[in-house]
Amino acid sequence: MPDSPEVMNIRQAADYLGISSDTLYKYLAEERIPAFKLGNRWKFKKSVLDRWMERQSFPVASVAESARSAREEKGRGNR
């Protein structure tokens, strides 16, 4: 969704994030995602979602390091 508006509704935000509307409602119920209500409708600022996604991300090196540490820990447990 290259031309996403700055303020999105549920459907637009779900499309932008690549998740279903149901999953987005679940994230809202769990207070896992930044949003605000305008009247009785949930709204999402694109810039805020972009920052939120950046904070949710982690470097690929961290994933590799975690996997290696887990393998090493498992190997020590078998001794």
C-alpha cells in the first residue's frame, strides 16, 4: 500500500501492516499496537505505526546469535 494515508482506519491499517482486521482488533484488545479513537472508530497514524514497527524489529544478527546460544546451551545440558 504505497500511497497509505497518514490517518488510517482498521481496514487500511490492517492492509498496511499485512495482517487481518481480526488480528488488528486482537492487538488493540491486548494494547499491543498504538491507536486512538475518533468517536467510536479506531484510527492509526502511519508515522506512529512506522515507528512502532521499527521498535518491534530486531537485527538479523540478533536472531543468529540467539539460535547459536540456544544450541550451545542445549549442548552443555547433554554433558
